[in-house]
Amino acid sequence: MKYIYMIFVSLLLTSCSYSSSTSGGTVGADRKQMMLVSAGDMRAGSAQAYKKVLSDANSKGLLNKDKKTLNRIRAIAKRLIPHTRVFKKDAPAWKWEVNLISSKELNAWCMSGGKIAFYTGIIESLKLNDGQIAAIMGHEIAHALREHNRERASSQAASNLGMGLLKSSLGLGSFGSKIADVAYNVGVNLPFSRSHETEADRIGVELSARAGYDPREAIRVWEKMAKLSKGAPPEILSTHPSSKTRIKDLTKYAKKVMPLYNKAKR
């Protein structure tokens, strides 16, 4: 029975099609991806998890307290979102939400389907201007566009090779009751891989440029982050690219999308 199961798993994984979840855009973000978890399941789980995060923050009096900053990040999102169509045609029609959580945490994220949260800590600690907020928001939106959460959930299912988890990845069994937890873990709780972070950086600068924000502000964000992360482990021991590596890559791609920024400014 064990060998029959392993043959089944092997056939299942080899039969999966590989495709890119986005068009490449100017930055060429079109790496092939394996997806076992359905887009619908991941978006449904993200919506549930996002609702819980907002409910918890609201119960503690931490949700959308600073109306000025809330309006500021929502205005930036409003400029960025229309340009998501370059990478995914249906993205502008997603049920986008943008909310602010009062916390010293240096964090921001975007779950599948356009569920965005910004923490006041990252804006205040880094003294972010609008272009720098756009750079961070564009980066987080890029994770949702590239469906990195869904890809990671699929990878977890494939590597575990557990029948229950494989059923879950295919939308069977008890996955419906666990999808919110899965979406939260792969979208907020767990760090993204280096390749995911690099893709998000590149798409983020393109979104910023198309929306009329200077893409070089992303470089300045990571210069600020580098000052705060002294003593961080070397890149080889981290799932994230080092600040130095990110700044080098962002410099290259910010230059590549400058014509888009110049066009947007006219």
C-alpha cells in the first residue's frame, strides 16, 4: 500500500503543470511556478484570516486609529492598484482592502486577493515619505500578484507528501476548515524565500514607477533598513537577500523602469 501511495504521489506531482502566475512586465517577472493549491481556496482563506487580524486589532483599539495616515496609505494604494493589470489582468477588480494597525512592529503585508495591512511602526521608525511607502506597498502587492503564498502552500504540500495535506492542496478533505490558518502562515507569519523577495522587489519598483512614484525610493528604503539591521546574520544564513544585495538589484531595476516613471510624470 505504501508503494502504491508513493507511485500515486509521484504521478500527481509530475502531472502538475508549471506556468507563471503573472505576465512579465518590464522587469520580466515570469518564472514558472508549480501550484497544487487552488487560487480560489487561497483567496478564500486569506479573506478569512484578514478578517480575523482586523477583528483582533479592533478589539484592542489598534485598528485605523490614525485617520491621517490611513487616508495617506489608501491614497497611495489607489494609485498603485490600477497598474497591477500589467502583471495580472483581473487584479484591479480584486476586493482590495487597505487598513492600518497601530504597532511598533516594522511590518506590512498583502495577502492573496489584495488584503493589505500596514503597521504604524514601519512608517514612523523609518520616517517614510509617500514614495517609500509606495515602494513597500508595491513590494507587498507583488507577493499577491505572483501568488507567492499559494506557491509556498503548494510547496509545503508537495514536500510533506502527506495524504491529508495533499488532499488539502487539492481542495479536498478538511482543507476548508484550515485554509485561513494556512493563508495566514504563508502570507504573514513565515518569511518569504530569496527568490520571492527579489521578484517582489522588481515588480514593486515597476508598480511604483507606473504610478508616478520615483522607483529609486525603494533603494532609500533598504538603505534605511540596513542601518537598523546591523548585526544581522550573513546572507547565506538568511532566507532574505542581504540589504547590500537588495540595494544592488533595486538600483539596476529602478534604472530599468525610469522611463515608465518619466512617462507617468508628464
